[in-house]
Amino acid sequence: MYQQFAVTIAISVIFSHSTRVAEPALSALLLRPKKPSRDRSSGPSMFNRGFGRATDAYVSFSAILIRKAC
């Protein structure tokens, strides 16, 4: 029974160590800044602009209602 427990601990330590070693490298790959592109398709789409305007209008309207209620 003790041998199985020791093997389990050894395997978990190896996995833990490998993830701690790989974590900075993966973070560097995933969090790399995007290169600016001159392609028009990479900019905000019409949907994103419309959604942003609708969100701004909703927030402004909500702020007015909250001010009037208080």
C-alpha cells in the first residue's frame, strides 16, 4: 500500500513540475501582442460598432433613470 502511495505522489510531483516549467513558455506564446494589420477585415465589424453604440446608449439611459429615481 505504501508503494502505491509513493508512486502516486511521485507522478503528481512530476506533473506539477512539468506544468510549472511549461507555464511561462505557454504564457509567452498565448499573451504575445498581436501584430498590427493594414487589412480592412481585421478592424471592428459593423456588428461590433453597432453593438458598442447600443451598449453606450443603454448605459446612458440607465444612468439617467437612476439619477431621476434618487
